[in-house]
Amino acid sequence: YSPPFTAGGVKDLCLEFYPNGSASTKKDGHCALYMRAPKGAHLNITIYVGTCKKGPVDAYFEDNAKGLPDFCLLQDQIEDDSVTVALELEVPTRSERSVLHLTTG
């Protein structure tokens, strides 16, 4: 889990990255990536692991995280023993756009 952060004026966001997959992952070698946001948040999100991109997706957050249990084959995204996890986020009711990059190694 990432520490809680603020982006686009929305507080208490969190990324959950599972390099070995989550309990819902079905494909061998695939990582899982989820995002948590406050209940009622409406966000347009694009998430990345390395160069693999998913989105943009118009997401409404209620009680659980949004994401993909079979995001991508992790081995294909590792460079110099690290992987970059990134998020692009837009709040439809605002004109702000935020970009966050996290690197694990």
C-alpha cells in the first residue's frame, strides 16, 4: 500500500500494488493494482505499471477499491531491478489534473 496522499484536491487516496498478484489474480506472473478513494469520489483514472497502461476509466468509489487483479505480466515491466507504478487522475468537477509516479526497487 502507498501512504495516503492527496491529488487533484482529493484527500486520502491510496494505491495498492501487489507484485505477486492479489487473492483475485488468475494469471500466473501477473501483478495487481488497485486504487482506494473516499466514499462518493468520482475520478477519471489511468494507472500504469512500467509501460503498461490501463485507462482512462471513469470511476465512482463507494466501499471498495477499484483496479485490476490481472494488470499485466510483471516480468515484462521490470527495468534495472525496479518497476514504476504511476497514476494519472482527473476530477471531472475540476479542471485539475495530477500525475503521481512511485518506483519500487
